Amino acid sequence: MDTQPAIAVRGVTKRFRLDDGSEFTALDDISLSLAEGEFVTLLGPSGCGKSTILRLVAALEAPSAGTVLVEGKAPAELSRQHRLGVAFQDHALLPWLDVAANIALPFRVAGQKVDEARVAALIRLVGLAGFEKARPRQLSGGMRQRVAIARALVLKPDVLLLDEPFGALDAVTRRQMNIELQRIWTEQRTTTLLVTHDVGEALFLSDRIVVLSGRPGRVVRVVDVPFARPRDPAIMRSALFHEMSDDLTEALAPPAGAP
Amino acid sequence: MKAMTRFFRSSWGILAILLFWQLWVGLSGVNSIVLPSPMGMLRSLAADPALYLSSTAQTVALAALGLVLGVALGTGLAVLTWFSRFLAGLLTPLGIIFASVPVVALIPVLARIFGYDMRTVLAIVVIICFFPAFVFTGAGLRALPPGSADLFRVLGASTWRRLVLLALPAAVPDWAVALRLAAANSILAAMVAEFLMGTSGLGYLFASARSDFDMEKALGASAIATVISVLSFLLASRFEGWAGRNWR
Amino acid sequence: MTEARKTFLLGALGILAFLALWEVAGQGRWLGLSWPPLSAVLALLVDENRQPLFARALGATLSSLGTGYLIGGAGGIAAAALAHLATPLRPGLERTNAFIHAIPSVALAPLLILVVGREGTPATLAALNTFFILYVSTASGLAATPPALKDLVQVLGGGRWTRLRRLDLPMALPTIVSGMRLAAPSALIGVIIGEWFGAPRGVGVLVINAMQNFQIPLLWAAVLLAVLVSLSLFGLFGALHRGVVARLR
């Protein structure tokens, strides 16, 4: 193997112990790998364990069996070196900090000097110029997620982890944010793992889509997305996009006969 | 004119009480030794401002110092329990019990232990302010914005930075609640302690005026204590409101 | 389950450690004679010869507490409901309430002795403290009804009064009960301070007499009695609160 994958998940199983003492298998023998600079989406119905995969890569959980490596190292080592960027569905902005301070937070957490120019550049990149001094509660849901994404990018992380970042937004804002993220990502080209249940979002943003089944989570299909970058929003109206979208929606649906 | 109507809209109750009191004293013709009127009380305040001022200064200084020390100690211990789950589990139920106990009833016990002097008044105020600060700050340090705990773990925050950048700021609204409770109690506790032990300050002024049947002076001391309590309550409420608005 | 049990055991351990420390400090006279060991205080508390004394004191205190608590609580809830129905009265009621609450009980007690007499003062102070807490908690509970439900009652043709009875009050119940719990220790403080101003009997009287006569174990026993009353009330209302929350939410 001449190039090591940016993220390698090998034969990972994850079991949780429930309150009543019984065990629950969330993930069963999952393997996937991301090349450097690749944008991969985990697509699946809710409760399929896709967020658990992301949490394993983020070192927020440990696998029950198998290994997770990021750049050949344990994920916890990367988080210690402040080289992971993350955005959740809960924007997780600190309500007592303004937009600029929230974006600068990872510098302070890492004990580094705040690079004001970098913060200002990111505020411009995510289209929030003029809102530097606003508090999170004064922003709309979409604007909060822009802040969260800028914060995830501020330390130039090796790996960007996005867990349903637009899950709480309405459909129109969500499409707008997809287009924005595509533009932002094309400028940075950071290795990215996105978790979503939205087929259109997955198709428009990713290089590769990993479709998961639910309970326990298993990989059912891997789809390569052929659209060239940078992507024009117009591709969402193309026949190929619709065809792939129907195909993926079907792959997500439970097999006939099941409830 | 607008300001006047606003004042009456919010203060009619207090004005009515004062008016009713003044009229009752005037019409029923009770002796001022039994029940002085609000006007009589004001005359007494004007007659000897130096006496009231020195007593007030002493009580306020003790209450304020006790408030600062008690809240600082309570906050400090809460931060220590934040570092250790064991310590938190051990001390939190004890703190909750003490915070829900009528601590004022402990004043006589503390007076016996520490002796009848000003340091005891201070110790009492410190102890009374300590418990709410400990309980509320302890809860606040763990009331984090949704997702922020995960965020700090992924960002690889050290324990120290998690405390300074996340837990401490997150605790500010709860800490402000504790401060409001403690501020209101600190004046009351200082005054009760001074009253019971007869040391000095407003509580003593009140007790000695009462035993001299100088009710106008006794009520003057009460009125000052009330004004200070109202002011500290308003100040602390304002801080609490500000913290709630800017921290959540 | 196991986590909850661990938390419980650790908390119990902390309380036991405190009680043990109390005993050891008393036995070793670390703080002189003013700090008796727990065992001596408990022995006095269960001493048969002292039972009538404690029973009389406790009876007087509990009756003041009960009277004051009921009157103050009912008044506080009624005033909050009134403020809820008659909006223009609200700022004035709130200001008056905060003002009366801010008057230190010590300062209020002598005035009350003139107005309601020595025996009525403890109950009145308890009533005032309870009134304030229940007013505040009821008002905030009543204000928290979701607007959608208000609209629903309006659409169904319910007036203000119907809405209060059928919607706002039931919705506010958990907040009101949690206010009732907070008010219990506060009412007890009112009773004790009231008793310090010359009530004929009560736990507070016992405390102050023991303090002035250097009856140290008796002082501690009386204070412990007050603490136990407060904790049992707090526990009782805590259980009530859990019950109400479980039924309504």
C-alpha cells in the first residue's frame, strides 16, 4: 500500500449496554476508507448507526471490535493534536461568545495565539461579514450552522467531520447551505466525512456515498458520484442526478414486506 | 408625566401601605412608643444621621465581606468537585441538605462556638452565603450548552481549558442566581446575628432602641435595613437578568 | 441503574462522614464544650424526661407553621391568579411583593407583635415568606402556558376564567408544587424568627433560651429538631412534586 487512507475503518462492531443490562448492536462489521481530500457521505435511515461511525472517528466512542485509524493513528491522538474539525446538528455554539469569538474558540482550546486574519477570512468565506459581533441567539438557524462550519475549519484540520449539520434547517435553507458548503469545500478540499439522511444533499456534496441499513448498521451499497467539481447547482436538475437520487432513495427504503 | 404614571403603576401597593399606616396611627391615636408613624420614623432618621450611618456602614461592610468570602469559598469548592466525580458525589447531597435547612436557626449554635463578637457575625454570613454558591455553581458547571462537551473533546481540550473556556462561563447564570439568594440573605443574617448577640451595627441599634422603648429609632433601623435589602435584591436581580440574557 | 446506585451510595457516604466527624469533633472537644458529640444530642432528643418539653415546643411551632403556610400559600396563589387575570395590577403587585419580602424578618417582627400579638407573629412571618415564594412560582407557572394551547381554548370559546381553571392552573401545577417545596424551609425560618421575639413556646423559644442559659446539648437538640422538621417537609413536598410531574407530563 503506497498511500495510506486518511480514514480507515476496519471490521468495526459497536455494541451498547442498555439501562436494563441488555446489549444492543449498533454497528456490525463495518469497513470503509477515505482517501486524502475525499468527501464521503454516510447515508442511512435514522437509527442506523451512521452517527456512531462518525463518533468513533471523532474519538467520542471506542469500538467494541475492529480498528479505526485516522492518518494511521488512533483518533484520540489526532484530537489531542487539535487536528480534527467537527460540526454537529446541535450547532454547539457557546451562547456567551460572539460570532468571531466562537470561530476563534479552537485556537484558544489548542492554546494557540488567535490568528485574527484567518478568523476574518473564514467569516467572509461563510458569508457572515458584518455579523462578527452578533451573539448566536441573534442569528437564524442557517447562520448558526455557517458559524459552526467556519469554526470546524479554522484550525485547517486534517479531517472534517459533519454530523447532520443541516438536520435542523428547513428544506429551502438546507439547499442553500448545501450550495454554500460545496463552494467552501471546493476552496479547502479537506478530507470530509458527512453524515446525513438527505439523498440530495449526499449526491450534491460527495465524491462517494456509503449507504447503510438500520439495526444493526451494515454497509449495503457504495456509490461513486460522477459530477465534476466545482459543481453548479444546475446539476441538481439533471437527469442523471434524478436517476441516482431515485436509485439511492430505493436503496434506503426497507425491503418490501418489512414494516 | 409618563414616568409618573409608570411609577404609580408599579408602586401603588407600597404607597398604599405607607399611607394606610400613617392614617391608622394618626386616626387611632396610639402612642408613638407603641406604634410610630412613617413620618415619626423619618424625623428620627433626620435627627441623628451619624448614628444610623455608622451602624449601617458596619452591618453593610460585614454583610458584603461575608458575601464575598462565602460566595468565593462556595464557588471554589464547587470547582474542586468539578475536577473529581468522587468529591462531587460525596459533597453534593450534603450541600443540598444544608442549602434547604433553615440556616438562620443555626446562628445561636454558631454564636456559642465562635463567641459573641463581630468575627462571629462575619462567620455566620460566610456560612449562609457558602451553601447556595456551592450548590448552584456545582449545578451550573455541569449545565453545558448542547453538544459543547462533545465539541471540546473532539477539539482535544485539556481539563484546564475545558474548565476555563466552557464550564466556568456556562456556570455564570446559575452563579448569578446563587448571588441573588446570598445577597438577600447576607443582610438578614448579619442583622439577626447582631440582634441576637448584641454586638454592634444595625441589628444592635435595633435591639437597644427596642429595649429603650424608642420605637421610632428601632423602626428607623428597620427601614434602613429594608432599603439596603431592596437595593441589593434589585442589583442582584439585574445582574441575574443580564447574565441570563447574555449567557443563554 | 448502577450509576444511580453509585451516586446514592456516595452521597450517603458523604452524609455519614459528616455525622461521624460531628461525633469525633464533639468527643475530642476540638471546638470546646460548645460542640457536643452527635450521640449526646441524640440521647437528649430521645430522653423520656424531655419528651413533654420537645412535644410542646414542636406542637406550637408546627401549628404556627401550618397556619402561616396555608394562609400565605393560598394568598400567594390567589394573588398570582388575580395578577394573571387583571393584567394592569401586575406590576404593582409584583413590586409590593418584592418590597415586603425584602424587609428583614427581624425588622418586621416587632411591628407584627403590635399588630397581631406575640402568639400570632410566628405564623404571620411564615405566611409572608410562603406568600412571596408561591406568588413568584405561581406567576411564572401561569405565564408558561404554550400559546398554541391558549389559542385552542380561545377558538373553543373559553373566556379568561375558563382558561385559568381548565388550562393555565393545571399547566402551572408542577411549578406551584416546586414552589411549595421551596417555601417550607423558608416558612420555618419565619416561624423561628417570630418565636425569637417572645412567643410563649416553640422550637425557636427553646433555641434562644438554651443559648442564653448555656444549655449546649439542649441548644443543639432544638436546632436539630428544626432541621429535621425542615428536611422532612422538603422531602414530603419533593415526593409530591415527583408525583405531580409524573402524572402531568
